[in-house]
Amino acid sequence: MSKGVLLIVSGPSGAGKGTVCSEYMKRRPETFLSISATSRSPRPGDEDGVTYFFKTREQFEKMIEDDGFLEYAEFCGNYYGTPKEPAIKAINDGRDVILEIEVQGAYKVKEKCPDAILVFVLPPSPDVLRQRLTGRGTESPDVIEKRIGEAHREILRGANYDYIIVNDKLDLAADKLEIIADAEKIRVCRNKEYLQNVWDLKE
Amino acid sequence: MSKGVLLIVSGPSGAGKGTVCSEYMKRRPETFLSISATSRSPRPGDEDGVTYFFKTREQFEKMIEDDGFLEYAEFCGNYYGTPKEPAIKAINDGRDVILEIEVQGAYKVKEKCPDAILVFVLPPSPDVLRQRLTGRGTESPDVIEKRIGEAHREILRGANYDYIIVNDKLDLAADKLEIIADAEKIRVCRNKEYLQNVWDLKE
């Protein structure tokens, strides 16, 4: 049986990457959506195993020691990380895996899993991002401009990604994520086993 | 406007690569299907500009001198080659291009056009290939086994290709060629211009 593919989805705030991943999960519910672990305290609306896996600092540090993360980082005094074992198991079981994580974490995962596919979701343009953020009505113009600056920097950091999805229409963006997963499955490098077993291809 | 992608389709005899390309052309008639040039004489059924562009040896050699080919080779005393100018023009006009050529030629094109996408079409297994060749009823068992040996060697040579399409069902094989073209268009390396112009990404 062939392995699943590991799709890492990143992008600036306001790009809609979470919505694209949700739409993809609706279409391909057999996909394994990785849930991050964190040492921060649950907040109202949080659900253990749904929004995050909640751990104590001690539990989290024990997992770090045991090489239990594909990547982890500390923000504002709290740990956040991608549990390794469930994602690797899913891939080996032939299930595709989605990790929605930020760029620095993505590059760390790519080091451990060179087969990982880095997908960057971004809004069509800074103007569209500005409209989206303004439309929410929750942020001041200053904060919005700060967010756009952050988006620029995030896109700079994503320059070594494999694919970009310009999220103009949700349906088309989800189509693209499906196309990426399907195209990657027929790359020669992912079919060495078939070529060896069926066609006697030697390494 | 973005450039088209250059799809190079190869595969052993009996893989059905010609049929897959024809089906693709039906679905995406805006694609430019490259026609080879040759110095061999036309045979019954040949049509200039359809099966081949027919050239004299002198004309062909003049084109070689003028760097008029993406690749060319001599077989059995006749030249065969892929004219450069129409393919490059189509790509620059934003049209996708299909070249159906053999593996050695494909690698030569890849050297000149590193963005070219190498797609290998193959039958599901040596047994299926044997059945297909037997089904034609035109070849002796000896010739069929020779063909299967050639297919093995061709697949060895194709080990550095980008994608494989296992041609089990024509429709699915053509789907895969579409998926490859679409996925390649959203690779980061093909969208540098958009990232630079819209998001100020520097090289």
C-alpha cells in the first residue's frame, strides 16, 4: 500500500487557510488533520483533542525529551507543537495528513520529513487582504496595516515553499489543494516501490 | 500573463501515450501539440504538418545550424527533431505545450528548458503489456517478449522523470495529465512574477 502524503499548509493571517483546510476535510474526510499540542491553559471554547491537545509544561517537556514532536516552539511562555506519532502512523497507513502550521515550524518538519509538501495559502493581493480585515470590523486601521506588513514578511519567509494557493474563491482554493495532493502521489520519487516491484527498477 | 507549461510525455511502446495525449488534446484543445520534423520521406498516410514536418536533409541540417531544435537525433539514417521556435512561442503566449518524444530526447529538452515537466506513461504491469501486444495480433511471441524487454529498459531510463502515469484506464490517465499541468502551474517557482509584482517579493 502506498504511503499518504504530508501536506503542510501555512499562510498569513487573513489568507483563509483554516477555511481551505476545513473545506478539504469535508471533501476528503479520510484525511488526518493534525491537532497541535500546547501547554497553555484551555480558554472558553477550547476542547481537548479538538482545538488543541492540552498538556502541562511537564508533560510537554517529557514529550520533547522523547522526540515526540515533528516541531515545537515556545510563544509567550507557552509551548506549541505538532505531535509526531499520530501523523507518522496515518501516513504509514496510507492516509494523507494535513498540518496547518506557521512557516518556521513547517521548515522544521520538512527537515525531519523531506517528503512533506509545503503549501502556502495567500490572499490575492494586499488590497484584498485589507478589504477582508476591514470587513471584519474588529480591527483599527493601524492594526490592519500592521497585519498587512506581517503578511508581506510571512510571504517572504514562504519563498521556499513548493506551492502557492491564491485564495480568491474557497471552492477553487480547495480544488487546488486536492490537485496538489493528487499530483504529488504520481511523482516518480513516491512510486519507487511500484517501479521496483512491478518493473524491476533498481535504485 | 503567465507562461504555459511544457509537458514532455514519454513511455514504452504499448503504454498508450499517444492515446493519452490525444484525449488530453480533446479536453484542452488550446494546448499546443508539437509536431516533429524529419528528413525521412513521407509514407502513405503521412501528411506534412500533421504526422511530421517533412524536410530535406539539407533543410534539416540548416535548422540544426540555426539552433532550430529543442532536440534532434539520427535514426537509421534519418533525422528527427523537435522544432524549437513554435513550442517556445506557444509557451510565451501562455499556452501549454505537449511534446511526445522518447527519453533521450526528453532529457536533452530538459537541459535547454529546465522548467519542462517529464511525464512517463507506462502500462500497469509487464503482464498487461503482454496482453495488449498479444491482443493486437500483429506480433509474434518472440517480438512481444523483445518489446517487453525494451519496455523494462525504457522504464529504467525514465527513472529521473518527474511523474508517472500508469495507464490503466484512458480517462483516468488523461485526468492525471491534467492534474500534473494544473499542479505545476501553482508551484512557487512558476509564480515568482506574481509574488514580486503583487507582494514585493525580492529574488
